[in-house]
Amino acid sequence: MNRMIWIVAAVCLALIGAWLTTRPGVPLPMAPETNELAVYAVPVDRAIEINNAIEYVMAVGEKKLGSSQMAGPDQIMVLAPPSVHAGIQNALKALGASDLPGRFGKQALNLSVWLLHSTDNAATDPALASVATQTDALRQELGVAGFKLSDRAQLSLATNADTAQLKTPRGTEIRARALTDSKAYVLEFNLVRHDANDSGLRTKTTVLPGQNLVLSTAAGAEPGQWEVVILRLDQPEA
């Protein structure tokens, strides 16, 4: 029997209960599960096939239940409900995978975002006191007199979980997801500003907790103007 039958069959069985929660008219037996992130070791000669099989099975039905992507030549990274992870683990054991790293734990984080624009006024904007070191350096680098706060956002998110999103009163849309990476975090960040230019930013970067990061500098709407995005990830105090 082709080994891929094992992975598809096992994941399908794990998804049966989850599929029922997406069908109209079927009462939910419990609250929907929250997606969790896990990295699995897989046979290197079958890694791509296994990844594709999991991605395909989770996309079947009325609602996609998760995602799978390659994390290395012999690793896959899966974001899915706990019940699906159980099916994946059983399937990989049947395939002979010996090293199955545990699921990443979740950790609460606070994401702070500052959106600035350069000005001809050298006066210090009190709202930028938390990022004064970065704005002072940018004044020298970009040759501008000063900066003013355009928008500010604070977002709570959990590591290794679904994307968190927020829309500020000024219309800035922010989506972010943080993944565990040793002592730092890998941040997937998407920002859309509904202004005259409908400007936006989409990036993936490594962030150290508690440190301000100048994420982007770009030409602004006015000649000679600069727009800057600064962010910081903080671990809440216990």
C-alpha cells in the first residue's frame, strides 16, 4: 500500500468531527478549537508529499481548518486544531517517523505600533517619547527636522496561534502573528492605511522582546516626506 494512503486516511479521520462543526444545522458539541502550531520531523524522501497531503485534506469542506508548510528538508510546520494534530501524529508514526517534536506552547504578547511622518518642525512630539532613540537616529539618517505621530496601535496576541487583527479609529488595519523562535519571535506583519495613497506594508521579520524595531521607512505623500513604522513586542509582566 502506498504510504501516502496512511497520512491521508489518518488526517481524514481526525477531521470528521471538525467538519461536522462547519455544516449548517448541526449543533456544536463544544466550543470551536483554537489552532495550535507544531513542527514535525518527516521522512526526507516523502516530506513534500506529506506536506501536500495534509494541506489538501485540511482544505476539503466548507471551512479550511488549518495550514501546512515546509519548515526544512525533513520538517513540516502545521497550524491546526488539537484534534487534527492528534491525527497527524498517528499518521506520521505509521509512516515510521521517529522524531516528533512537541507542540509549541502559547505565550501572551503585547504588540505596540507607531506610525510616523517626517515634518519640518524640529520640536519633539511628546507622543514619540517611547521611540525617541529611533527617531533621533532617523533624523540624522534621513536628513529631516523631526517626526510627528500619524497613528498608534496596541494589539494583544498569542504566540503560535491564529492571526490577530485590529483597526484603529484612524482607519489603519493591522494583522499580526508571532511564532516562537528560540529567544526571539518571528513576526508576520501586515498593515494597510486607508489614506490618499492606500499605502500598506507586509513583511516577516525576527523581533527581540522589549526592543523597538524600525520596520519600514518609505517616501511619504508629500515631496521630501518620509513615513516610518516602528514596533515593539513585550512580554506581559506576571
